[in-house]
Amino acid sequence: MKLNKLFIVAAMTCLPLQQAFSAPIEGVAVQIVDTGGGTSKVLLDKMSSSMQVVANQLFIDKDAGAVTAAAADYKRLLAEIGDRVFTGYEIVDVQLEAAPQMQITLLARPWSATISQPVIDLQFSGVEPETAAILAKRMPALRQQLETAISGASVDAGDWAGGVLRRMVRQEVEQALPEFRAAVDVLQERERTLVQVVIYPVGQLVTNIKYELRSEAIPNILLMELKYKYAEECDKLRGLPVEYIKHHRREIEQILTQKLLAEPAVREFDLQPEVKLEPATNMAVSIMINSDKYKVWFEGYGDVGRDKNNLSGKAHIGKFVSPQDEIFGEAEVILDHVDWQFGAGYSRYWGKSMWSYTRRMPMGDNDYRLEYFLSPKWRLRAEHFSGEDRNEFGVRYRIHEFLSAEYVYGGKEFYMRIIGNL
């Protein structure tokens, strides 16, 4: 009786085991392990994902008991596939455990020397070196990521490892520099491994730059050195994608502004640079040098179509007593008969408009002027001279920082005024 009970208990114990071994395989997890521990997790994950596809095809829905019975054949097959797929590695052992959730572990080792201290050559194509350095800062960890990924791998694994590195670089570039693309090559040069990454711009590029640097606070002739220097700085933007300029316009403007603020001339005169970009293939870069303390300018006038007083010049020296209020002195000479006039006055600025009053000597009359700045290049002027009881109206266009033209109606005549700005 006791013996019968023992057989019943044994049968009940073995039944679940039999059902487990005869159950279908529902899932497979594959892991590749480097016996030397040198291959990076990134490459091992790539190897594991490649074998995962093979394992799914071999084992999903197969009977676990049948797989266990043929385990030696399956191990040999997996080892042969691994040796063929993973160039540079050999599979030294395969461990598998047949179950509804099957586990497979492949032990691998490099069949030759491993990569030590790879050289990461990161290049930016089509842009200036200084601009390339700024772009590289947007991906500060890229070099280290590539070095970590490839270090310790077999030197013969360059072909398929290159695919892993390409995906890494592509993802990093798409996130940090979506206006660029990248090409990656893994080269074996004698005893060193070279990872060459070339990042290049795509889409519409900045091919030409319309640049100007000017001031209405001090004579532009004093800024000639800065003008030439920052023409070269702005030229470094050539070759960048227009979309990149649009996305980072404020940042680029700020970089140029900070460089200008560090210039000795700007610090000495306490000037305030303002940089504006207009992103396009033919991009405009405008640098305005302002001041909230003073306003100094010198102008020469040549009137075409006027009978008298058609050559003259004026000097203006002003001091701001508030951001909107200026007091100034002026000296004017009419070259026809070398007649000097002097004046002192006050100007009020609001928005794009300016109103001023000048008391002129020695004639002792008053000058009232109203100006409106339509744009950086266009302005309107209305002026009344009390001594002559004459009104004057003008439309002025700035050709560049040293030359303007104004069409003037002087009450009885129309004429063209050519203005030279120092």
C-alpha cells in the first residue's frame, strides 16, 4: 500500500516537468558575452540583436522538449552562424535553456588583436574652422562615445562595427544639428584604428554676405579697423545652412555682440553694438554701433541743381542728458564765400522720430527740425528757418555709411543733395 502511494506521488511530481518540457517556446532572449570583457556594451547589444532574429526563427513555437533533445545540434548551428556573422570573433560556447521563455547565451572572444586608443577624426565640411569648433561644442560627448564604443573590439570587426558607429553619429547629429548630415568610416592604418566622421551641411546654404558696420554716435571713419575685422568674422558664417542660421540667429548675434564688447575701441568710448542677421542664401549682417552718452558726426553737402550756397559742411557734437534728450553744439561753413555759422540746441527722440531746436549765430535766428526714420536707409525731414522764413523738406537715402543722397524741396526750388558722412 505504501509503495503504491509512493508511485502516485512520483507520477504527480513528474507530470508538471513533462508538461514544461513539451510546452511550445513563446519567447527567446539572446545575450552575447565577451569572455575577455573588452568589447563595449554597444557592440555586444548589436551582436545580440543580430542573433535574436536568428533565434526567433529557429525556436519560436518549437516544442521545448524537442529542442532540449537536439540541444547539441542547435548549439553547433548557433556557433556556426555566430562565427559567420560576427567577423573578428569566434563563438567558444553556447548555453541554452529550452523553456516557454527561452534563454540563450553565446560566449565569444576576438580572434585577433583588439582596438586600443582609437583615433577619432571629427571634421566639419564646408565651414570655417572657428565655426566648426562652435558646431562641435553642440555634441561635446560624441568623441568619447565613439572611443568607448570601438575600444576593446576586434580589429577585424571594423566593417560591421562601423554600422553601429554610423547609427550613433546619425542619431547625435539629428538631435544636435538637424541641418547637417554625417558620413562615418572605420579605417585600419597599420597599428591604429581611425574613425573618420565628416559632418556636412544640407539644404540651402549661405553663399553670400551683405555686411555693414556703421554708427550714428561717432564718425564712421573711426571704425574702419573694426569694419574690416568684422567683415572677416561675418564671412565665417558662409557655408552654413540657412535653416541653422534661422534656428540659432539670436545666439550668433550674441556671440558677435560679445566679441565687439571686448574690443578696446568699443570699451574706450563706452559704445553699444547691436547686431542683426537676416538669414538667407544672400544673408544681410548689420552692425550698428550706438551710444547713450554722445552723438558726433561730420557731414559735407554738395547740391546739384541749386544756384547758390551749394557747397557746405557741418559738424555736430551732442551729449545725451537722458536716453531721449540731447543737447548739442554745431558748426557750419558755406564754402562759396567761407561763411561760418554756429549754433546750440536741444533734440528730443521718441520711437523713430526726432525733433530739434537750434539757435543759430551770428544771425540770431531759430531752426526747427523734425525727422522720421522710415528704415535704416530712408528718412524724412521737415525744417523751418525763422530768419529766412523758409521751409525745407527732404527725402534722404543712405547709399552706404559714407555716402547719402537727399532730394530736397527748398520752398522755391527742387535740388539733389549729395551728402558725405565721415
